[in-house]
Amino acid sequence: MGKRASVSSIGTGADDGADNGADLRHDWTREEIAALFDLPFFDLVLKAHQVHRMHFDPHAVEGCTLLNIKSGGCPEDCGYCSQSARHGGDAEITPLMDIDEVRRAARAARAAGAKRFCMGAAFRSPKPAHMPRIIAMIRAVKEEGLETCMTLGMLSPEQVRQLREAGLDYYNHNIDTSPEHYANVITTRRFEDRLQTLRHVQDAGIKVCCGGILGLGETRADRISMLRVLACMQPHPASVPINRLVPMPGTPLQDAEPVDDFEFIRSIAVARIVMPKSRIRLAAGRREMSAQMQAWCFLAGANSIFTGEKLLTCDNAGPDADARLLEQLGLRLEPAGNAEQEATTTAVRCP
Ligand code: SAM
Ligand code: DTB
Ligand code: SF4
């Protein structure tokens, strides 16, 4: 077990940016992470919740709203994704969205309580001709008072520089699964390609949002390996979305065996323990979860969600269900413009 991750007292305040004794580690071994997974369920969840309270306000949840700024027709073959042109997913194919439409969506998201606005495009990587409009989108969303995040696929150092100059706050680029399982899910790019884009992003000083998906036919060893790659990044990703596969008709993974609820909660708890200061986002798949399941995930250390009616192509839990759930649990969405402690930027180092 990770000795230095253990904590003995429960605090109640938000992190003040100090280390508070729970030093961040970037040298997690598979054995240590496996030992966390093997803890009795309640011991694991309690430990994760204690770590959570050392660094975050336990009643606050970050709300991020997604907008699909370019849907469908993607040349990549990600086995989970309805937007790949390579399998018969039924996602709509649209061109890159107009700036005014993005601005309207951002304004509505802010009015509905979002703190961050995440723009996703079904690209392998953006073309040079896309960049001016993408830059204008970042500026428009910032003018609406929201944090900005984009997920556009692979980026060159020059594209990263342009995004940075436009003021982009976060870049989402998921490793999705373990290095060992990766080629069973995606063949059109390598795990290393993902790490390279992440390095460019971090080198430029844009905060990294990087996580994965559970339910891709991976084993526990793969989940351990995926979390180890994330936890050995230096610094840890500022945001770690943990998606539960939303099985999309027509994709190779449409009939994948769903990941067990307890295993999913364990994974959230382990993510919280090994990346104590990162936002752990209970990402895709919430709509298919009961209120109780989501509550366990929050208890285990999740403190960020996607808010709004839609994810990229599929429905999200939705504002009414979320308002009810947060009220039932005594949680609240963090206001926009709330500065938070994040990891600092240095090069990504991976095992
Ligand atoms: N095309 C870009 C890329 O793949 O980097 C950005 C958009 S892509 C849809 C963003 C992330 O959404 C993927 O890396 C994956 O983790 C997640 N995702 C996509 N389809 C999903 C699904 N059906 N269920 C859960 N997560 C999914
Ligand atoms: C992330 O980790 N999850 C989001 C966001 N980053 C871009 C995407 C979830 C997509 C769910 C399936 C869909 O809507 O097509
Ligand atoms: Fe394309 Fe991203 Fe979907 Fe993969 S996950 S097919 S890169 S849109």
C-alpha cells in the first residue's frame, strides 16, 4: 500500500494551496496501486474521502459543460466512439461551429451554473485552417466569464502555442486505458502519440485534463496500469475525467461487459488517493447511474461533473436530475470564476 498516501484525520476545509503534509507522489508502483484496490471496500472509500477532505471543500462540485463544436466523420477508429467514420456509428456529421453559436451556448451554460466550458471536436488533429476560428472561440468563451477547455485530438507544438496565446485554460486529451490494452481499442494512433501531445500541452503551460474510460473490456491490471500512468505524470493532471463507457450502437464496443459498480467506485477512490490534489471528474455515464451510485462516487472523492443536457453526442444526466441530486446530498456547484489550486507545470514524465 502507498504508505505516504495514508492520512489519519478528517478535515473540512478547502485546500489553501499548501501541501498539508500529504506529499504528492509521482513514483507509484503497480503493487502499491493494486494494494489500494485490494483494500476492504469501506477502508478504501474512507481513506479516499479523508484524502479528499484534506484538499477540497467536501460540499463543492465543479460543473463543466460540454459542447460538440465539430461532430462526426472522424478518421480515428476509437472502438468506443460514435463519431468515428470507420464504424457505423450514427453521430451527425457537422462542420466546425460558428463563433456566435459557441458564445450563445457558453452564455447559457454559465447561466445554468457551469464553471468551465469544454469544447470537443471529432478531429484526429485540427487543420491549420481551423485554428483562427478555434482561437476566436476561446476568446469568446472567456469573455463570457468561463474557464475554457478544448479537446481537439493531437496537437503540434505550434498549435499548442496558438491555443496558449488565445488564453486556453485546459486541454483535454485522455489516455483512455492502459498502455497494454490500448491497441485493442484504438489502432490509428499509439499510446505514445497521446503522451507526446500531453507533453506539448504541459510544456506550454496549459493545464492538462487527462483521464480514461472504464468498461472497455479491460482487466483490473489495466485499470491499475492506467491510473499508474496518470499518477506518475509530473505534475499530476489538474483534472482527471473517469468516464464509464456509454455503449454506442454500431461501435465495436457496443456490447462490452459493463464495469461492476463497486469496481468503478474503487477506481474513483484509488484515483483520489494517488492524485490527491487533482479534480476527479465523474464524467460520461452518469445518466445511466442511480443517485446512490453517484453518491458513492462523490464520497470516494469525485468532485467534478459534466453539467447540461448533453455530453458530445449522447444525453447527459440533465440539469433537473442534477439539481435534485446535489440538493439531496447537500452539495453545491462551485461558482464560475472561483480560483482553485492546481498542479504547476513541468514536463510530463511517464513510466
Ligand atoms: N477527438 C478528440 C480525442 O479523441 O482526443 C476529442 C473528443 S473525444 C470524443 C474525447 C474523449 O471522450 C475520448 O478520449 C474518450 O475518453 C471520451 N469518450 C468518447 N466516447 C465515449 C463513450 N462512448 N463513452 C465514454 N467516454 C467516451
Ligand atoms: C471526457 O473525458 N469525456 C467527455 C470529454 N472528455 C470530451 C466526452 C464524453 C463523451 C461521451 C460520449 C458522447 O457523448 O458521444
Ligand atoms: Fe475521433 Fe475522438 Fe471519437 Fe476517437 S474519440 S473517434 S479521435 S472523436
